[in-house]
Amino acid sequence: MLVIPAIDILDGKCVRLTKGNFDSKEVYYDNPADVAKMWQECGAKRIHVVDLDGARQGYLVNAGVIEKIVNCCNVEIEVGGGVRNREALDYLFSIGVSYIILGSAAIYDKDLLLYSVSHYGEKTIVGIDSKKREVAVSGWLERTKIKDTELAEKIKEIGIKTIIFTDISKDGTLHGPNFEALKDMLKVGVEIIASGGISSIEDLKRLKDMGVTGAIIGKALYTGMIDLKAALLELEREGI
């Protein structure tokens, strides 16, 4: 199972939000590229990068910051937030991004989703952000009436192989993931990367036992609740 550190970018800085609330912003580092190098040195194989400004405004805002992250690291970089057109997709892949995460576009722009799948195949990931089991979009500011598992089934039919599932009510709370919702998502039959609320190595072990492909960790790393290097060593010792 991949353990994936998260770097959320707002106003060019590395921040964390709680439950997607922009008013809850906490700035942890001024230079996200330095943070990416730090997680790489701790042993991360992939880093999760979100352009929060882009998610809110509907287009890539922190492209320059993302390019610096890619250029300073030798690990996989997955990027989401504001990827709403072909130009943004093509640009990100052209600078060396490994995976693109489509969120709002997976609901509102089927043509873009099909374009990404046909041109980039399994490098296309869909992020399903759920609040009370309904999908939220536009930087989590807008909630739809679409059930999370219903969307998962539809995008599976299109050819998506991997979904990042985030329970917004858990994100940034350090109260543990929504394991019941993750069980439902796993039944869809695609690879699931869990996100939101992960706060301990025990959470990571339980997620692995469930069969998730990866676990994205944010605030638990930045507050010191999880030491990435120590966690990776322990999971490796246990064969996870």
C-alpha cells in the first residue's frame, strides 16, 4: 500500500484546511517544493499535490509551484485542483506530472474525462469527495445530489481504474477515516486511495487490511502525529 504525503497549495504556500473550510487555513511552509523534497527524503514514493486556489477558481493557479515540485523530486507526483480543460491536462503531463486527478470535471465534463482516459489511460485518477455520502465539487464548496458510489460505478464504466475517496467531514480532523464508506467504495471494483482523517499507523494498517491501494496523509504529518519515516519502516517490517 502506498503511503502518500499531501501538499495542499494556497497562495503559493503549503497549508492544511479542516473539512475543506478555507477559513480554517493553517500555513505550515512557505515553499511547497522544500516540503516535497522533505517527504521524498523520508521515503515517500508518491506525493499528492492539490492546487486549492485552482479548485476554488476553476483553473490552474499554482502551475509554477507545481512545476518546481516536479523538478526537485524523483518520485511520482499526482496533481488535482483546477484541472478543468485539455490544456491543463496536457500541460501537467508535459512537465512530468505522473497522475492527474479529476474531480468536478468527472461530473460536469464527460468529454474531458474521456479525453484523459483515451490519451493518458491509467494516469487518470478521479477524486470523489463525499459529504454525507453525496459528492461535493468546486473545492468542496458545492454539494451535489449524486451518491458517491453511484459516481464511482459510472466512471468505472468509462475506464477509470483508480479513485481517491475523501470523506470531507473527516478531512483535517485527525479522527480516523470513514471505514464504512471505504468498504462500500471498494465493492465497486476499482483501486481506492483513501484520504481524510488518517491519524495513526493503526489507521494505515486497517486500511491495508481492507485492501485499499494507497493512503493520503496530510495534517497528521504536519502536526507530528505520524512520523512518515518511522511509519514506513514499521509498515515495511510488517510486510505491508
